[in-house]
Amino acid sequence: MKKVFVLILILSMAIFAFSDVTNQVLAGKVIVLDPENGGYDSGPIGPTGLMGKNVNLQVALDLAQILKLQGATVILTRSTDTYVPLKNRIDIANKANADLFVSIAHNSIQGAPNVDRPQVFYWSTSDSSQLAAEIFLKEFDRFFGTKGDLIREQFTVLQYAQIPAVIVEPCFMSNPSRENWLKSAKNLWREANIYDMAILEYFD
């Protein structure tokens, strides 16, 4: 019985030590998460009515939990169902001198229900925005088994960014199977974990 107790104690100490190291892996990093849409802006709507604004927010909230456990300082441009103007979103990141700005979105296209692949956007080539975009695309391609698109685009939140910034759209809600997949809280948590893997690789 004593041996069992000692073994449990050792395992508990090992788990605690591992957790402590994990908690510090992003220490000192400031990451701004931007769940797109919100409020009157529903974002893309799936075939059965799933709203992009809600999916984006849940993934961001899940991701924020993960990043905080890893020691990062996380700032959300919105944490409720409200609309924040685009310029305000990137201003939050610039004022915080964030190490990375990640806009979380989901895509949609009319008349092409079979389309489903990641698209990741960046604008600046003078910082590491392109590198971050490449990493996010690689991780989501690996996760979904797809071949997505890396796109340089002058969107507002990218154009006015003074720090590395990307917009990530992992999949198309207009695809009926993908919309159904996104209805699962477990799958949104899984998606948040892919974001986390990309962020960890970016800062490695």
C-alpha cells in the first residue's frame, strides 16, 4: 500500500511539473484574438442556419483558455455577441503592441456546397505575418486533409496592423457536412487546438 502511495505521489509531482512547464511556454507573449462578425453582423450562415459569428466566438473563447494556460497574455477584441468596427479591432492589437493578431473566421460561398478548404490571409511582408499565415495553413491542411489557399489581401485589419497579423478561415460553413461538424462543441475545441499548435510553432 505504501509503495502504491509513493508511486501516486511521484506521478502527481511529475504531472504538476509538466503542467508548470507547459504553462510557461508562451510566457511574455501578448496575443490578440479577433472573433470576426458579431452583433448585427451574423457572418456566414450555414445551410441550416448556423451563424459564423457564434462559431468564431466559441473557437476564440476556447483558444483563449488554452493560451492562458500556456502563460500567454490574451486579449479578445470581443468576448460577447457584439459588433466591433474593423479599425477598432486592429487598434486594440496595435495599442497592446501584441506579438500576434489572429482574426478567427469561417468561410462561405454561394452555389458551391462541395467546397471546403482552409484559406489564410496576410498583407505585410515586412514582418512575420506571412510566416504565421504559412504555419496556420499548414496545420489546418494537415488537420482536415486538404490543400488550402495562402492569400495576400489588403483587408482592413491586415492593412492597418503594426504587428504580425493574419486572418484564418479553416473551412467553409456553406458545405453541409462541415456546417454539421461545426455544430459540435467538441469539434470547435479541436479547431481551437489546431490554432494553438500553429501559434506554438510560430513562436518556437
